[in-house]
Amino acid sequence: MAAHSHRRLLLCLLLLAPTLPQTVLGAGGDGGSQSRKTYIFRVNHRAKPTVFPTHAHWYSSAAFASSAAATADAAPLEPLHVYDTVFHGFSASLTASRADELRRHPAVLAAFEDQVRQLHTTRSPQFMGLRARLGLWSLADYGSDVIVGVLDTGVWPERRSLSDRNLPPVPARWRGGCDAGPTFPASSCNRKLVGARFFSQGHAAHYGAAAETASNGSVEYMSPRDADGHGTHTATTAAGSVSYDASMEGYASGIAKGVAPKARVAVYKVCWKDAGCLDSDILAGFDRAVADGVDVISVSIGGGNGAVSPFYIDPIAIGSYGAVSRGVFVATSAGNEGPAPMSVTNLAPWIATVGAGTIDRSFPAEIVLGDGRRMSGVSLYSGKPLANNTLLSLYYPGRSGGLSASLCMENSIDPSLVAGKIVICDRGSSPRVAKGMVVKEAGGAAMVLANGEANGEGLVGDAHVLPACSVGENEGDALKVYAANTSNPTATIVFRGTVIGVKPAPLVASFSARGPNGLVPEILKPDFIAPGVNILAAWTGASGPTGLEADPRRTEFNILSGTSMACPHASGAAALLRSAHPGWSPAAIRSALMTTAIVTDNSAGAVADEAEAGRAATPLDYGAGHVALGKALDPGLVYDIGDDDYVAFMCSIGYEANAIEVITHRPVACPSTANRKPSGSDLNYPSISVVLYGSNQSRTVIRTATNVGAEASATYKARVEMASSGGVSVAVKPEKLVFSPTMQKQSFAVTVAAPSAPPAAAAPVYGHLVWSDGRGHDVRSPIVVTWLQPM
């Protein structure tokens, strides 16, 4: 650990040692306890005795159990899942002492405890540059030959967005199936929804019961059917069929379609309503999706232990590596903990980590105060509006009721104080829509949801159960001052419907998780942003648009915000690129999306940060920028990465060979470092993140560009654009890359140097390296330079 202490970031992130743990991770210390937990075991699959026909037979045999136990008559295991595609091993519910015995099995390479992860929760395809019958949509036939696998909460198959009308037969290479279950016959699948599976074993072992009801007693289905809505929304965002006359109760009306509207969808239900997603089920979903033959996997899941865990104990990182190594593109959500620094999750360099941006559509609402002032907010409320010109009393329960009352938590509001009034509620600690239900049940007439410092000026619309709107921190503070200092404060709320053509857009969504990468700062994350605010897509029939049990409404479509919504935009984009360029690797597809991303908005200004008015966003906020699919079809150059490159990367950050094998499923040997000590910065990544530390104020990184343009002969010239140099110099050698029919790859070096060690609080320095051929190709890579102080 001491050799890598420089990787501890200034924000005091605790990094786990980059070697395999010597005990079962997460196991309790009371080895004699009979309480059970679920553990995931990585097994050397080559060690299987030939007498067993399958690994499943071996894992459940007395011979396997006895090899690990102190006695020869140990009870055979009962695996919950057996993994044999992206991961080799099994999961099982065991006591801590039995798990510790299995850790010592000669064939067991690693073991870690199951963890619960959470979901990261129209017009957006056009906003990314897609146009009907033109460009990428036309060339890729809207993705009709590509299969997108979605790991989420399942699907509501009857929605129009999953219609197979006018679709050709399912690709012959498809090996998937349709798992029948309650309310979900096998006939639910069609030429659009080509596969549907569910994985409940980890959930049942963790919660002690089958997933037939949610934790709050609401409906759930022991089948691929979606009781939550999140999975239906993400699947149809990525690849929903064209649906006319779509809207969410009148909002965002028009034609709804996914990014790849003819792509096929395969759903893998690994998350359960109000219960999250178990690592063991997620890994099983990855394993099955790749075996079934998907081309793209979309995973709007994160958090849990994986946020800062080394890759070899992070099942999303492990499962995605197994997929990527087989040519499957994997997109993940960056997380919704922004705008806090170092909040980004899903950090593995083989996946695309997607942050969220706004689009040029909004749902404005206006608060009119008794003194004539007007305040701007947003809302998706669609019920009976407040009476015209009728001002209601305005009340802020936080003024006298304490923290829980200010947050409008359940049972915190005195009905006698709020009856018939507009109630101001602070955002946080409970769902936004749940606060509205609390106000409604207490007799309040309407609600204003006020952001605090954590959310700043970032706004998202909600389909509230009473007249309500959200306002930013500044408007919220002013509203509370008015309520406190006016003898009879009054107000009303006016709802303005749907507005398009909003400027500026995109903005980095305030909630979108930010860098730097807390595990390997030399890899810039997020990779890019995509539309993730107020996104219209199909919805479950089991829940209202708020997701609250007390909400009786049912809608075909819903409008949601989150990096969960941004991720399937990237998945759909990857499906189109895979269709247009079937020979491209997952890394090449990600490179095309990154190097063509835009960093200017629709007002020709720099992309800004929604959380802080007037602040320009940086690569730590948006990675390479906002996806621009009109350019990604023809990026000119790509930065490709293969399995050996990822192995060298893991070696360079200090992982031992047996730890790397947990991820790669094959023995590895780290290359010699005799000539030049490798760094995580040397991975052939489309972005460049350089970390300077101690007395070392210079760093050179290597990149190799591959020409994928229409012309085999091409010449590219380099230019460096620095937003603020801070005394940092960036040199590129050579400054010109010449490609020919026999030389389609060219390498170059980028040297970053600072004159002296900066103070501890030195701000990062940002810029871009752009390779231009003078024919319309500008291959842009963000540059981030940060400093770490020696420990």
C-alpha cells in the first residue's frame, strides 16, 4: 500500500489495498454465528475434475465441499447462481465460518460478500443530433440488427414502445429466451422484445423471502414484469419503437422513440421494487446477457461498495470486463451524487460512464407573490390548477417546526397550520413527490419545493399529486424570507406546460456525479454526458407517475431525470454505431462518442454547470463533453484498447497477477518495467488525465490513434487548447500524424510539465488536444492536470 500512497486523493478518500484480501470480504467476525449471508466466489474453472460434466455439478458436489472443509463429510453446497460466461464461479448463502472454509479451497481465487446497489434515478434523440432518414439513423437502419441488453427492474411488455410492427425477423444469432412467470407468459416477447429474464435468488437470500411483494407491501412480480417502472423507462429510452401521440398527461407531447428505435431489446430483471439490486443477481444478469448474444449492455445501477472498491471485488466491473472482452459495449450511469466532487461511480476504464445533461425542453411554472414578484420554477403537475388570480397563504413549516418539518417528512406537519395554504418544503431526505403527498394529506393546498445548497439551481420536474413546483436555491431562499418577514404572505402557482428551444442547453445537471476518479485519478470519469433531465419514455402499468403507493394515476409514459436516463441514451447511441460499424470494438465506439462530443451549448457558449449559475463546467463535470451523434458516425480517428492493454493498465496501478485474473478469467503476467515505469495514464484512453505529485512535475503519456476515416491516406495536425495554463506546458510529439494504406496506426507522446510544485490547494488545469485533418475531422481529447501531495 505504501508504494501507492500517492493515489490517495486530497479529499481523503480511503482506497483499498490493491491486492487480494486474505479474508472473506465483508464476513462477520463471529465465525461460529449461524446467521447467513450471500457470498460470491471466483473459482479457477480450469481446476474442475473431468469426472464432473459441468461446473454446476462440481460446485454442488460433496467432493468440492470436502476439499474446503475440515471434515470429509461436509454438506454439499446449494449455489444460488452459477456463473460461466463473464465470470467463473458461484454465489451461495452461507454462514461466515463456512464461507471462510471455502475461501481456503484450492480452486477458489477470491470471495466477497453480496452488496445491495441502487438504481440511478421524445426530444432527446434529436438534441443529440439524430435526424429522420439522415446520417446515423439512416445508415444504421435505426439499429435493427443490434440487440440491447438492459439490466434493470424488468419491463412492461404491452407498451407501444415495445411494439414489433414493421420489424424484420429476430437476428438468427440470438440465443436468448423469454422466462415465463406470473402475469408474464412467454408470448410477451416478440420481434422487438426478444428476451426477458429475471434473477431473484440473491434478493431472496438477502431479504429472506421471494420477491413477490416489495418491501413496503406493494405489488411485485416473480417474473420479468416491471412493477417499478425504471426498467421500462430505460429500455425504451435506449431502443423504444416509434409511438405517436405520446405524452405524460399532456407534457412533452409528440412522437416518442428511443435512440435506436429499431434495435431489439432484451431485459434482465436484476433489481426489485424498493429493494435495490444484489451484486449476485447483477453478475448473473451480465453472465446470461452475454451468453444470450446481446451487442450492448445498459446498466443504470451503481453505488454500494463498488463506488470506491478495487475492480476485482466490484461485480459491475468484473461482469462488464467479461462482456467487453467478448465485444459487447457496456454503458453505466455515473451516479446522482453531484455536484459533490469525486462522486462519480462505475469507474472501470473498459466501460462507458455516463453523466447527465439538460436538453432544450423545459416545463416551467411560475410563483406569483402577493407583492407582485414572480419566481421561476418547474413542474409536471397535470391536475386541476389553482384558481386564477386567487392568492393563498404561504407557510414555511421549517420556521418553527424544526428540521423534519422543514423537510416535510411524514407526520411532521401540523394540519391546523397548513390547511388550505401553499407550503414551502426543503428538498432532501425523502423523495420529492413524497413531500407533496405529506402536504396533501395534511390538508395543504399546494407546495413549493425549495433547493438547498446541495442542489443549487438544478431543477427537475415531478408529476406531483397536488399543485406544486420546484425552485432553485436562490428563489427558495427569497421565498422563505418573504414568508418570514411579511405579515400576511400570499402566493399562487401558474403552470406553463411544455416549452422547447430553451437556451442555453445542454447544462451539466446539478445531480450528475463529478470527477475526479476516486480510484484511479489517471482515468478521467465520467466519460461524457448525455440527456438525463426530464426524459419521456414508457412506464409501468403497476404504478403511478410518482411511484407512490397512494398515487392512483396510471400513465403510458413518464418523465424522469437522473444519470439512469443518460445511460440508455449512450447505450442506444452505441447500438447505432455498432450497426453502422460492425467491426469496431467497444473501445472504438466509446472513443468515437468521446472525441466528437461537444463542449459548447446551443447559444455558442461554453457548457455551464446547472448547480452554480454562471460557472463554466469542466472535464471533471462532463468528461469529454455532450454526446453529438451527428459527428460520432465519422470520427476520423479512434483510440482503441484491447485485453492486453487493460491487463497492462491493471499491472501499472499495482494489482497483483492473481487479482487481475479474477477480472480477466485467465492467467496473466505483468510486463517488465525495466525501461520505463508504466502509469495508469498510459492506457490508450480518449481522454488525458495527468497526475503530478511530490517533486515530479513532469509526465509523458503515450497514445496511439487509428485511422477509421473514409480516406486511407490522411494527415492530422495537433493543436493544444488550454482553458487556463497555471504555468503548465503541454507538448505533443510528433505534431503531425501521417496515415497511409499500409500505416493506419500512429503513436504520439504528450508531455505535461509544471515549473514547480504548487500549493496544496492548487486547482486542476484543463485543456484539450485536438487532431485536425482540415477536412472536417476534429478529434478532441480533454486534458486534466491535477496535483497530489506526498503523504
